[in-house]
Amino acid sequence: MLINMNSKPINRLKAVLAEQGKTNKWLAEKLNKNETTISRWCTNETQPSMDTFILIAKALSVDVKELINSTK
């Protein structure tokens, strides 16, 4: 899913990883995904599925809502 570059980023994955001192590589290993995929999620170039957001939230021990920017 591509997003309009003028729009607000959909996810906060990069920020949450930074807050926890975790890297893209760490998350890629936890989810058994390619680091490039994680990077594309972190830059909001593409978005993970909602099921994957839930797995990410579990890996980071956060509520899934913390990974998604508010639409308000």
C-alpha cells in the first residue's frame, strides 16, 4: 500500500523502535522478515497488515494503538 507523501505518516514504528533502543534488524529477526521490509514500514513507504501490527506490538510489549498515528 503506497501513501501520499503529503499526508501524515500512518505508523509510528520508527519512533517506537527508537524509544526502546531497538533496531530494524532486531525487529526483522523477531518477525522473521527482511530488514528492507522493516525499513519500508518505518519510513511509511508501505504498511504492515493489521495482523503484523499486532505481532509487532507484542514483540515491543506495547499496545497496538501506540504504533499507529491518530487520524484526528
